Amino acid sequence: MKINFVCFGNICRSPMAEYVMKNLVEKAGLSDKIFVESSGCHATGYSQISSGTCFELAKNNISFDPYRVSRKFEETDFKNCDYIIAMDGGNFADIKKITGKNSGNKIFLMMEFVGENRDVDDPYITDDYAKSYEDIYRACAALLRKLVQS
């Protein structure tokens, strides 16, 4: 099982989701079954994870690589991943443009997993990393429950 979390630039929300999910997967003893990564529809490929994301992850005792660089979402990610999870509607639309694919049963909005039809606010804009973390944590926990039940 391979999951790719996707946001705009792959420096705030999607790496936060990647590390939160990796932490949950590891605690569940499923690291050998569930592979987690992240990317951005408009990632530069050289930007580091944001300091606000680093602070929020550290505050919540989530291990992460502060030197990781952004990675651009590519069409091949659609083929290689079982779940592609967009942080907001704009990312969802961008994923469809990049892949030329309909969502099918592979592309989801993050907050769908907690039964909410809304975006994860971008802390790059709002500067509210704690709120983004809270949304992401809840959605990752719900996604993991769904995967375990499948």
C-alpha cells in the first residue's frame, strides 16, 4: 500500500501529513505494509520543509527530516500510488490536470476521511500550523483506521 499526500509546494501540509502518517503507521506496526510519501503540484524540488511545520511536528513529538526537500507530483505517482490525498480542492484539480485522470477511487480530499467536505487550511497563508496539524492528525488517524479495516 502506497500513500502520497499532496499540497501546493510540498513544504507545509503534505510533509506534515507524511510524517504524521509515518508515525501512526510505525506505532501500529505496519511500516512494512504501508509506504508513505508526499509531493506538491507546484513544488520546486529544492525548497526545504517550512520552519512552522518543523516546529509543529517537534512540538507533537513526531520525528521528521528537517533537511528534506520538496518533490513535485508527477503523472507516474498516479500509477505508483494506491491513495493520492489532496490537501485542498485546488490540489485535487491540479492532480487531475497533471495526470489527465478522473479521480476514480484513488484521489481523495484529506478531510473526507473524517466526513468533512472542506480543505486543510494552508498554514503558509494562515500561519496557523497548529490548526493544520490538528486537521491532518485527525484525518491520518481516520485513514489508518480505514486501511486496517480493509
